[in-house]
Amino acid sequence: MKGLIFTEFLEMVESKFGFDVSDRIITKSNLPSKGIYTSVGTYDFSEMVSLITNLHIETKLEIPLLIQTFGEYLFNSFSSLYPHFFEKKKSSFDFLENLEEYIHVEVLKLYSDAQLPRFEISRNNEKQMVMVYYSSRKLSDLAIGLLRGCFSHFNEKIGIERKFLEEDGTVVEISLSKV
């Protein structure tokens, strides 16, 4: 997993829960990296699992909520770090339609070893879109948070329904409906 995800996660923890919580979850996680991340480095996914698990223990908040909250935070970071991804996009659906063919392609140019989820996207009409999420990491909660951040960025009210197509969470259908 790219270091940018780790650095943004720890920044979110510090901003929402404080430096002491961030320090404690790093210490309790017993990380091979010692919690020292660079945005271009690559780190084992198990480190993120440890950090999130210890944040859950520390805050008593449910893990799916923590991951979704991080997704929203991460989208805001992405929109600041990569404003060119948002140029000429007038809505969330316009942005999301370019996820696989443009945005993920550009991300892989920057981080060639990034392991991105895959999406199949179909736009039924101006008010409905279906995204099928594929990932061995089973982080559809992160995708939901990123989507919420996207909707907020474009100041839109869009409902989300999620259906697990594979029980283990590796394939998830996410239906979006503009309100």
C-alpha cells in the first residue's frame, strides 16, 4: 500500500483525535516501519489493518465508520493534491465516469506499483449510476467514504446502496442515486 495512504491516515487521526491518539496507535501497532512513512514508499497492508484496529480500540468507534471517515478525508486530500483530476468535471458522476480510464491510469503513472481497486461503472441515466468494486483488500467502506467526499466536493446529495456480490467483500455493487 502506498505511503501516501498511511501519511494521510495519520494526518486524519491527528486532526480528528489528536496527536496523543496517533502516537498511541502507532506504538500499540508494533509496526515494522515504526510508523515512519514517506508518501512514495510502499508498505504492507497489514500495517494499515493494525493502525485501524488500534484506532478502533482507542476511540471505541466502529471500524467501518472509521474507514469511511478516512475515505472522506482522503478524497479532500486528493482534490487538493491533484486538482487537475477535477478540471472540467461538473458533477460527481462526470468525475466517477473517468475513474478507471483516466484517474487510475494517471495514478499508476505517478505510483507504478500502486495496487488500486478496479471498478466497472455504468451510468443508467442522469440520476443513477452503478459501480461494481473489485479488490482483494475488501475496503468497500473506504470506497463509500471516498464517494461521500466526492459528493461533498461537488455539493450534491446522492444516496448510496451497497450490495455484497461476494460474501467476503471482494466484489461489491454500489448503486448511486441523485436525490
